[in-house]
Amino acid sequence: MSYIKTIIPMKDYRLFMDMESGSVVIVDLSVKLNTMKYKELTDEKVFCSVKTDGDYVFWGDGRVKVTVNELLDVVLMGEYPKQS
């Protein structure tokens, strides 16, 4: 069963995910860009190349690949960029 119906890159390193369940999720990945796994996404061209097969989300022809659960963890963990 696929979980993600549609994925669209948004400004400020956010992803709009239309889920098969009918829910809509917006994931803020700006808080993850300083990690090894997501570092390549700082290139806006790579970030905007986002695709899904319904179970995985990937960028740059698969150079960065994550599960829907990993993205939902970003939402649920409540990580926010540090305020200066």
C-alpha cells in the first residue's frame, strides 16, 4: 500500500504531501539541512527535484531517499530552527 499520493516542494525547504488517507502534511525540512543525510538538499535545484513512489521520497535521482515515516518523525518531533 502506498502512503503518499502527491508531493510538492514549497518555499523555505518545506514539502507538501497529499496522503492516500486524505490527510495533508507539510514537512519543514529546514531543521534537517545541517545533517549528513539531508545536506544535499541545501541545493534548491536538488530540493525541487523531489519525487515519490508512494512509499519513499527521493531527490536527485535517488541520491537522497527517505521513508514516509522518517518525514513524519520530523513533523512529530517538533524540531524548530534555532532563533538568533
